[in-house]
Amino acid sequence: MHKVTALCADFVGEINTLDARSPLTPSEAAFVLDAIHHFGVLVFRNQTLDDEQQLAFSRNFGNLHKSIASNRSDLERRVRSDEVSDISNVGADGEILAPDDLRRLQQRANRLWHTDNSFRDPAGAYTLLNARTIPPEAGETEFADTRAAYDALGADRQREIEGLIGVHSLANSRRLAGTGGVFDEIERARYPAQEQPVVRVHEGSGRRALYIGSHAGAVVGMETAAGQALLTDLLDHSTQPQFVYRHAWRVGDLAMWDNRITLHRALPFDDIRFKRDLRRTAIQA
């Protein structure tokens, strides 16, 4: 049977014995789900996947979201499936994208703390990200445990935020990243703002977690400035070092995380000199 080794207490687990190219048995799929619900983040090592194999593995855990980029006719895509997101700085010709390429701007918001697809209906459950090519330095991904962050709030603060509803929008994270100009009218119509609880009970573990991040830009029933201040305060609290794990990628890593109990962000690297190619699939809640 497979085993999970803790990389970061009860937050990040490593699995070295599972080959994601092979069909999972029902017991193996249940093992992965139990592990992701316990930890929040899993890292499967040495996964030499192509896009179809990653899709097949991902479908063990639910229905897939389509990539946001698949809706845009002005973006050249080098992947065939609408359900695979190309998280890279590489074009179809294999060369590094120009500094002003629109695809670079689309990804700038990944450097903000966020939870994937909280602005969609249905929202995001799990994300899987496979490292095909990585730079020789930097370019890590940080993850924050929003269950531990919630637990560390004082009882008064927990009571204060219980029942509050946040408003999540792709437009808000694009605004914060300074890329609001690439959020076109078609996307505005396709991805209207979604209301999500600020505190949610995780279906897999029964634990409370904060559900916040850069997509959340307002709180229902609060003045805009007050709501934003509250969300910023909770985000600052949740991303303190004691709640954060920094993942240094290896080629072949397949990271899987539960967006309902985590935040994450990409760290910068010299993307003018070095290539970085990761492929993402996302499971609907």
C-alpha cells in the first residue's frame, strides 16, 4: 500500500510510490482523497506525464474546469485540451515569450495569494500542477494552511467573522495585479462575481478554514473599505511564516492541493532567461 511522508507537519505530504500514468483502483483513489483531506497539499514525485495522462489522473477526483484561457480567441494556446492550463513562459515555437506578450500578463496574478476558481460556479476543489520544465533557481510556489490560520484566531475574532460572505471576482485579482486591462467584456460576462463564505467547514475533514485570497474584494453588507480591510487583515494573518510551506519544484513533481483549505502563490524567477513549463488541471467543487 502507498505511504504518505509529511514534508510539513500535517499540511504537506509526499507520495513516492504512486505512478499517476496508471489507472487508479478505487482503493487508491480513496487513499489519495483521504490524504489530501488530511494534509491539504500532496506532492507526487517523478511523474513523467503528458497532458492526456494528467487529465486521466485528475478525473479520478471529479469533473474538470476548463482553462480560462480557452475562452479567449486572442490567446494562442499550445495545448490541445481546454481542460489543461498552460502555466508557462513558453510559446508554441518552444521559445520564451516576449516580455509584453499577453499570456505573461494573464499569469501575473498567480503571484498574489489566492485560491483557484473561487470566482466560478461551481468553485474549485482540487488543483493538480505538474512540473515539466523548471528554472535552475527561484520560481517556487508557496502554500498557506487556512485551517491552521483559522484555529489561531482568537475566539472573539472567530465569532466576528462567522457567517460573513465574501465576494470573489476575477476582476478583483486582475486589478490587484495591475492587469485589469486584459480582463475583457466576454470574461466579465462569463465570470460574474460569486458569493462565498469567509469561513467554511471543509467537507473532507470537518475543520473550519478561511476562504479568502486575492479574488475576494468585498464583504456582503459591509462598506467597501471596511470589507477590504477585514479581508486584508485575514490574508495577512493567514500568510504568516508559521502557516506557510515553500515548495521548491523538481522536474516530475505533481502537486495536488485542496483550494478550500489552502492559499497559494507563485514566486518570481528570471523568466526572460529561463524557461518554466507547468501544466495545471482543476477539479470542480
